[in-house]
Amino acid sequence: MTTNLPALNINRDRLDADLKRIAEFTDPDLPYTRRAFSPYYEAAREWLAGRFRDAGLDTRVDPAGNLIGRLGGGAGPVLMLGSHTDTVESGGRFDGIVGVLGALEVVRCLRESGVTLSRPLEVVDFVCEEPSVVNLSPLGSRIMAGDVTADMVAEATTPDGGTLPDAIARLGGDPSRLDEARRKPGDIYGYLEMHIEQGPVLERAGMEVGVVTIVAAPCRAVVSLTGVADHAGATAMADRRDALAGAAELTLAVERTVSTPDIVQESVGTVGFLRVSPNMVNVIPGRVDLTVEVRSTQTEALLWAREEIERSLREIADRRGLGATLEWQHLEEPVTIPLGMQEVVAESAESLRLRTLRLPSRASHDAARLAPVAPVGMVFIPCLDGRSHCPEEWAELDDIVIGTQVLAGALLRLDAQS
């Protein structure tokens, strides 16, 4: 265990003020909504860049649109902290945001304490972590890791129908130089991210800090079921080819698949989007498009779930006389957190005598996207009832301060290794 590290005093009031201020950058009709590339996001980014500069960070936007603040000069691998500040619709005040603002507070404390790191430090607000750009999000961290290319960006659009290159340029990025945002293995000495758990494990166990051991992988598919649109009153039940009834069956089949004892406990499944056509009260639905998502910490479980869902879809379609298509768009690998990165987080928490638990993350994060090019570690803090991606998402300020203290200690331990 590393000893004789300087103590950094987190400024609770300053962190609280930042959290309250960034929450004001939201669609007033859908709090808390700050979708990537929206006017609210652009305004929040401008404010955040100012806070970076006030903290003494050399601040820039990289070609991908990531906001980066750098402390210290020199060449060689950098230390990195960060997360994201965009949200899903009505997505909450803390998901991603505590990681960025906590990292900013660590920088302030370093400067106020006169602590000089042995390596340069970068704080990153990754652009578009939430799924605002279909099939490319998390965008900024994937570009940084080389997983999203300039050609892929050139063909993509944003939710408002604009082009992704134009949206990146509005943030100060430069899509024509996208390859310059890429980091190679060895460029980042280590990346640390603080995040709300987005689950109830820490709260239910009475734990103050989580040390993430593995990040589950999502596996997503787009499904279409096609039947026959017909009159809701005049068509007998035996004559119906109801696409929505088939979609309802498939939704329950996904639930059964991920709930079976044959699959690992950390596996989950969701049908989170449906588009019903013609979507009228007196018309039998003739077509339904939907998404299926399964997540697991084991690749074998994902492959098994895929086969079961495909089998269920075929059976439902054949029995109901429906046309059916299924296209798997993602099959990612779970990301194991390196033991050394787990240890710097655990040692930091234990040095503060905090109740600590090692646990998997069922949600994905920018850390998982950077893992191919950098050692990554994650600090989890509890959130109320485990809820996230909803207006009721809440994290106590005391827990955010504790998480920031752990993040600071983990950073100092990581720096002491170099």
C-alpha cells in the first residue's frame, strides 16, 4: 500500500455549487435533459470550459469534440480523469456529471495544496456518451480509442436531423482532423472515472464506495414484426395478424431469457423502444419496430441469450403468421478492470476507512470504451434506490464528496507508481 501521500481537502460548497449550476442547463419542459449537441449542451459546455480555465487548466476541444483540460506540461503518457455531461431525455442530474465535476474539483485541490504530479493530468468531458447518435455512442471515448473512424462520423446524423460532422464542428471540434483525437496504447498511463452506481447494490449493502471489477457488455438488435393492419372492430380474433401482440410476446420472451437460472446473475434484458404503425386506436397494428438489448458480464451468456431470442422470435412469428427480421447491431466484450487499477481505488477508499465493496457495473461507461488503449479504473458511489436515467435520479452530496476524495487518492496512488 502506498503511504505518505498528501491529503487533499475537497471543497464541498464549491462542488455543490457546480452541480447546481450545470443542472440549470436543461430543457425546462423535460428536466433534466441535456442531449448531446443540443443548445442546452452547447451552453453547458461553454460554461464548463470556463470553469476548467478558472481552475488553471490549459483547455481545448479536440477534433472529436471532447472538452479537455490539461494540468502540467511535458511529454509522455498522461494521467486522465473524466466522464460526460450529456444526458438521456429526462435523464437525471448526476449520471456522468459527478465524474467530470469531481475531476475538476480534484484539480483545484491539487493546485491549492501545491501538489505537483509527476505526469501531466488531463480532465476530459467526453462528447455524446449517451445514445444520441445511433450505433456510434459513446462517441468521444470511442473516437479516442480508435473504434469510430472519420468515415463512420461522416455518414452519421444527430437526433435533430443534422449531420454529425456539423454538430462536432459547432462544439469546436474538427471532423477533418478526427484521427488526431485518437490515442494509442501507452499514450494514457491510466484513466479513472467516478460515477453513480446506477443500481441499488451499494445502497442496500450500506456501502459508501464501490470498486468496479468488470463492466458488462451490451448486445443490441433491431427487430421488425410485420402483420396486417385491419379494422379493430370488424376483424375477428382468429383472423388477426397483430404485429403488436407479437411484439408483446417477444418482450416477455426477452424477460424470461435473462431471468432463467441458466444465465449469470448480472445479465439483464430490455425492450426499450417500440414504434407502432399505424398507431391508431381503431386499427390493428400492422407493423412494429423495436429494439432488444441484453447486457452481461459474460460473453457466453450474451451468445446464449442471442440464440434464445432468435428462437423465440421465429416461433412467435410462425405461430402468428407474422413477417420478422432481426439484425444484431452490437456484440461487445465485457471489460475486466485491471487488478492494479482496482487496487489504487480500493487502497484510496480503505485509507479513508470507508465501507467498500467490489462489484460489477451493469451499465457501460466511457472507461469501458477507453480500455483497449489504456488501463482504466472506476469509483462507484451510491444513488437513491439505485435509480438512474430518470428525473428522480439522486446522489447525496456527502457521497459525491466521498467519491471525489477517493478519486483524488486513487490519482495520487497512480501517479506515485510512475
